[in-house]
Amino acid sequence: MTTNHHEMATQGRPGNQAAAWQRFAIFGTLAAASLLAGCATTNGASRDPQDPFESFNRSMYSFNDGLDRAVLKPVATAYRDVTPRVARDGVTNFFSNLGDVWSFVNNLLQGEVEGAYNSVVRFSVNTVFGIGGLFDVASEAGIARHRQDFGQTLGRWGVPTGPYLVLPLLGPSTVRDTAALPVDVLGNPIAAVNDVPVRNSLYVLRLVDTRARLLNASDTIDSVAVDRYSLTRDVYLGIRRGRSGEDGRVEDYDDDAGKLPPEDGAK
């Protein structure tokens, strides 16, 4: 699916402010991560050596959770209730198809020829025969998805994950993944959309769709987890480090890493 590009000059002040705020948020997050990394010599009160910033992380987790309960969860619930399942699946497939473009680049950078090949074939098949990616024809044809991001590429190059870090609004991360964040943002095909309102609408739609697919999962974790923070941290770090427990590339990385499975087992 192609996106019509408009001249930036037609966006006006609101669009420019939105773009500036996006850049500010990204680099502000990096600055915060750098500051925390410089304070790694925290006291010995941290119970987990992977989480030396636990006090900060728990505060940020509480902030994100409060924002989610007040805003994002109600919006996602309304989206799920009023949008037919077939339409929601189409939205999910569309964004997953765009993600295959960036996965192709990262698989290539990691020297994963099969993963890169599958990613470009998936994107081509789903874009042409899946009506711009609204239908996942490639999966039906047995073409495996190999999701990868730049954080995992850094891991493949020998960069360790570093300490666990909870980012404002963005949630679970690590120092390595936070450093890779600007590259992942720029590598997302949505970033190439010059129409700022359209681009921001796509980001919001993806966020709401992802949250909607996790509504049942979040309700489950609320009812069974004694410490939701620790559970989220341990699951996230386990997935990001891979099944072998080593730093590096995670096989079959999922966009929903660190979260429970989506509603009704949907992919």
C-alpha cells in the first residue's frame, strides 16, 4: 500500500509542533536513559542485579499504569467493542506487514539470509495479494515471519542488553533497546509519511489496536499476579535475551514482547 506524500509546508504550525514534540520525546528518553546509566552505582537495596534502577522503574511503571487505566484502556475497549473483528484483524495485519520491511533490514544486518528473504517475500505477497497487507496471505502460504528490530541487531553485534529500564509512555525496555529506539523509529515505514496528521494518526491507531488485543491479557494479569511489575520485567527480559538466556538476537521476536498473549489467542 502506498501513502500519498504532501508537501511539509502545507502542514502548518500544529504539524510542525507535533514533529518537534516527537523528536523531543525520543531524545529526552535517551537523555534520561544516559543519566540513569551513569548512576548504575546505586545502593545494594536492588533485589535483582538486572534491575539496578528498580525504584525509578517502579515509579515510572505506576505512572504508565495510571495513564493506561485512565486513558488508553478505555479507548482500546471502545475500539474493540465498536469495531468488527475482521476490521481489527485488518488493522493488525496492515501494521505487521509494514513491520516486515524493517525486519528485512535488520535480518540483513544480522546476516540472516533466510529471515531477510522471508521478510521481503511476505511484504510483497501481502501487499499485492493481501490488499495492501490487510490480509495475511503469506502466513496462510506458510511463509514464516522473522520479526527483528535494531535492538536485536545490536545484540547480534555483541552489545549486551544492559539494565532493565521502564520508559515513560513506552513501557518495558533496556538500556540497549532505548539506545536503539531512534533508529527503530526512523526505520518504521510510517515515519516516511510526510503528512504529519496522517502519520500521527497511524501511530495512534497502531497503539490503540495493540492495546485492544491485550485487553483480556491485562485483565488476567491483574487477577493472578502478586507483583505485576516483577512479572512484566521478568517476562520482558526473558524474551529479549532469547530462549538460550544469552544476550543477542531473539528468534521469532514478537512486537508484544513482555506482554501476555493477545485476546482470544489472536496473532
